[in-house]
Amino acid sequence: MPAITEPDSVSARLVPVMVRAIADAGGWLPFDRFMSMALYAPGLGYYARDDRQFGAWPGSGSDFITAPELSPLFGECLAVQVHQALQAAGSDTVLEFGAGSGALAQSLLEALGDAVARYQIVDLSGSLRSRQAERLSRFGAKVQWLDRWPDALRAVVLGNEVLDAMPVQLISWDGRRWRERGVVWRDGEFAWHDVATELRPPVDIDYTPGTVIELHRQAEAFIASLAQRLQRGVAFFIDYGFPEAEYYHPQRVGGTLMCHRGHLADMNPLESPGTKDITAHVNFTGIAWAAQQHGLEVLGYTSQARFLLNCGLAPRMLAAEPAARAVAHKLVNEHEMGELFKVIGLARGCTFDAVGFVAGDRTHRL
């Protein structure tokens, strides 16, 4: 598994930085730190470099597509829920984490109009900020970029495919004990190495020897930080994932870690770091638990398909041109985005019957 594939590639520049980090850590780096560097190392990490990650086709130079790029109907339907939440919160501010290409922000700003006075974006990537600014320039000062999130929030908070990109810890079960999986530099390439650990999965079941699973402490800490700042408002997170009982199922022996490059998937995050996305499915039970532990209420949890249908996708599809209608089907088809992606709503100080969860709410399965 060669770590450097091209002499002038981003990996060729990032790998020495990662090798030094491993040496500084005593020869072994926990995977969450490796993943963080691969995705966010300044100027070199996957989301920190000036490349095009989002797009419909490999020929565009993109690596994957998200729902807002796939169809504007996604943003139009989400706007229905956001508008209701803004009214319930008594707010005119939307805060989006990880705005990507700016496609979702554009759809929401167009659909919500004067209901939004401020559309704030927090994004770690300077290059993505530049693309967002260009795309959203016509909205003027209404769109603001923040270097850090506010200490106090009264807003509707959004995150589409944000939680899955937060670094995860890996633990492996050898049949007798759990070990934490990390990365070493050996014979000119990155390699896995497991060490003794006190880390444990949140579900105690009869795991198969050889099982490797993810722990989502950073995502749960992110939700805890949000809860500490959200004085009154609502948050919606859309991502692929499962409730805990499905996530830590005994048959899921290989975990959910996945890489994406050129619209192809692979399971080797150690190869060519910085050139491809690294993700893990979200444990939505852990997200709900972290929210409730810090004073947020779970408004609802359901599939993306049910959420969008609740928000009026069907009549919008009927009114769309045939080509646009065909594309929008991918948002709700079970074998594409409809079932794999879930939506969770969290709130403080504004309990209401959220339209996105009016039918098909699965909160009881968290």
C-alpha cells in the first residue's frame, strides 16, 4: 500500500508532515489524529486544498455528490422546515456548518427570502469559503462567514454531511480484549498498529473476533458544544448513519469507515492521504444522547426520504421537468439516498411539531 503515488501530488507533501507527527507521538498515532490531518491539515488536507470535491460527474474533477448539488428540490423542501423552525424560535438567523459548495445556502436563501436576515457559515476550509463567497455574492451582506461559532446562539443551525467528516477513533476486538487502532510508519508506508486501550464500544454484545468499529467522541463533543451555545433555537443534521443497535450490530465486523475519490469508494484511508475523502457513518443514538445530556430536546429522527416527503417533495417533483424529476428520485429511493441518509432535529426553548417528522418519526429507535 504505497503512501506516495505521485512525486508532485498532495500526498507527497502531506506524508512527510504526517510522518513527523507519528515520530513526535512516539511512533504511533491514533487514527482520529491521522484522519484529522488527512482531511484538515492546513493547505494539504483533503478539505483544506484548492480542489473541487463536490460535483455530479467524475469528469468534473469531483469526488462525490451531495443532495444539494444533486437537486435544488432538496434545499426547497428543507426550507419549509427551516421556515417553521425560524418562526418557532423567534429568529431570523440561519447558521450552517460545513457549507460545501454553497449549493444548499443558495437554495435556502432563494426559498426563504426575507425570513432570513443573516445566513452565517462556519467552514474550516479557506478554499471552500472562497467558492461559497463567489456563489453567494448576490446575497450581499446577508451572508457572513465566521471564524468560530458564536458564544450564544438564537438561530436555526444546519449541517448536511458534516458529522460524518468528523474524525473517529477505531477500536478492534481480538476475542479477548479491545485495542485502539492507530497508524505507524513502517518500511516507507503507513500501516495499522493496535495498542492496549481502556476504550469500549457503547453497546456490550457478543462481538466477533476481528471486529473493527468507530467511536464518535468528536461528533458527540461537537453536539455538546452546540448545546452549550444554543440559547433558543433548532438544529437539523442530515447524514448517513444508523441508530446504535444497527451501528454496533454483530454482523458489522468491518465498521463503516470509507473513502471517496473520483466517485469511487475504497476502504483504505492509509493510501494517498489528502487526495480523498474519509468518512464514517454517524451513530445517531450517540448524537441524541449527547444532545439530551446537555439540555437539548430531540424533535424527531427519520429517514431523508420521509423527511423530504413530509416537507412537500412529492408535489414539487410532479411540477418539475421529467429530467429534474428523475434526478430527484435519487433523494428518496431506498437504494440511494432515501434510506441510508437520516435527519435528526434538536431544539432548546421552542418545542413544536416539526413538519419534517410529522409522519414516520423513528425517535423511538434511537
